[in-house]
Amino acid sequence: MSETTSTTTAPPPPTVWPTLRAHDARALITFLVEAFGFEETAVFGEGDRVDHAQLAWPPGGGVMLGSAREPGPGDDFPIRPGTGGFYAVTDDVDGVFARARSAGAKAAYGPRDTDYGSRECAFRDPEGGIWVFGTYRGEPRKA
């Protein structure tokens, strides 16, 4: 009897994190989890305020977010809610579309094929951010 060892190489943990702010960060977290399938990894804050949250995208990567603050000198990360656009890679665009629609998400456009070989759909989140889900994984890095 011989033993075979199989090794799988997991992608490295993300080192670039898209970040966003929200007027109602807790509601946005719930939306991203229920509509798109993000996984809540960490949420810090009290009451309605979210000081920091991290959501993982199951195929890899994720986003960080927090509650918007009043503009001014005390805000060293002045990102306005609803001003971001995000692209998440998935092999199941139609499944993400169906899940999001079932959760009440409003589509910017339904599943469609692009001229660069991707299948994509897009939604606006309750804060106004745009989320595109597609099969395009980006171009390989040059050696």
C-alpha cells in the first residue's frame, strides 16, 4: 500500500484591501453578506458605529469598511459613502445575480458577456457603491 500526499497551494492572504465608508455600516455589512455572500470576519465598534469591519470574499480577498465620520480635521480617512466601485471575481456570475436579486438588491445590469471575455453583472449597494461580479481575473503578472 502506498501513501500519496497531495498538497494544495492556497492563495496568499490579501495585502491590498479596498476600503469604504458608510452612513449605516451595520446595514451595509448585512446587505453585503446576505445579497452577495461575503463573510463577516471582524466588526469592531459600539451601537450603530462601526470603527472597523472586515468582510471576506469566499474565492479570495475582501473589503474593509467603517462608519462615516463628520468631515473635518479629525477625519484622517475622508472617504464619502457611496463613492466606490468594486470588482469581485466569481465563477458563478448567474448564481451571485440570482442570490442578490432574491435578497432585494437592485441590479445596475444583469449577467452579460463582455468583449474582453468576462461574464459580469452589477449592483448598487444601499450607500450607492457599485459592485461588479465577473469571471475576469485580470491579466497575469509579467515575469
